[in-house]
Amino acid sequence: MQLYIANKNYSSWSLRSWLLLSELGIPFEERLVPFGEGSSWGEFRRFSPTGLVPCLVDGELTVWDSLAITEYLAETCPAVWPAAREARAWARSAAAEMHSGFIALRSRCPMNCGLHIAVSTPDEALHKDLARLEELWLEGLTRFGGPFLAGERFSAVDAFYAPVVFRVTNYRLPLTPHAQAYTERMLALPGMQQWLAAALKEPWREPGHEQECRQAGTLLADHREGATDEA
């Protein structure tokens, strides 16, 4: 299988599918196509019918959208979702909520693995998203016993919240100790460490993404190789 992704520094949607494949040990070939300045739709249309990433190609079959990729993988790899029916239903619901929700968190704090930014005073919408995030994480960790959201094993629901882990860390968003402990467990995963290391080495800087990130607050540090900005 080939997984098409964009820049690891920016692409939160790519991270979800990539981390799921990596952590579950499902063999795949990475195909990274960096964002171009402005729209990348035309370039991405060469492999993805929507012009978006991630996109999984398995022989003659193309699967686009991160949820569709997840369910496709689950057909041959049961470990994608929790084994218990109750945990599996909860995990699917939580993953779907991330897929379609948390708009304020995603728009006000774009993923950038290299930049550390102190967010300006969060508005009401961002406060609501953070409160719901805490509520959801605590429910999963308490209900299914942890250390992951739906039980003792990493599963697709954790992969869907992986970009949020980078966001709350890099934008210094306030978390309760319980939620902070979960972010630290996620950051320690081999796949997360591998993704972050590769992201920090990427040479590409897309002006639109960079501007969106810096508008979120005060730049504290840029940890990417070759960075010239100072906090």
C-alpha cells in the first residue's frame, strides 16, 4: 500500500492515517508531496480524486479521506478499533467528532510541529472546544481504564486526536493534569517521535500556513532546522 501525505510539519490529516499505519505495524510506502504555495489541488489531483490528503492506494484501489482509510484498514486489521463493542462504538463516535468538529481549535491553532506559540487570549469558541476536548478525553480514559482513549491499546481514536496533541503542546493551551498526562503518553509513541523528527527537518515553508500560525499569538521558538526566528 502507498499512503500519499503532505508536509509533516503542517498536515494534520496526513498524520492521522500515517500514525495509525505506523503504530499498528501495517506495511506501507510513504509518498510525501509537499504543499505548493497557494493551492495544491492540481498537484494532489494526480493521485487523489478530491485533491486532498491523505490518500491510500492499494493496487488498483484508491481510498481517500482519513475515516474511509481507517475503515478500509479495519477490514483486515482488527486492532484498528477496540475489541470490545462498547469501546469500539465510543471510539468511532469520538473519531467522527474530531473529523467534523473542533473547528475553532483547528482554525485558530493550525498544526505546525516546529513553532511554539503563546496563544492570545482564547475566545469563547476556542474555550468551548478545549472544554469539550477535556470532557471527551476524561470520559474515555476513565470509562475504559486507559492509558489510551479507548482502553489499554492504541487505536484509531488516538490517531485521530494525535494532531491535537501537537496543537495543545505547541500553542501552550491549558490542560488539566489528566489530559496533560495523556498528551505526554502520546508524544512518547515511537510514531509521534518519528513524525516530529522528520517534520523539523523539512526544508519547506508555505507562506499561507506560516502566517496563519503566527497570527495565533506570540512566537516563542522555531525548532525547525535552519530556522532564523528567535523568540
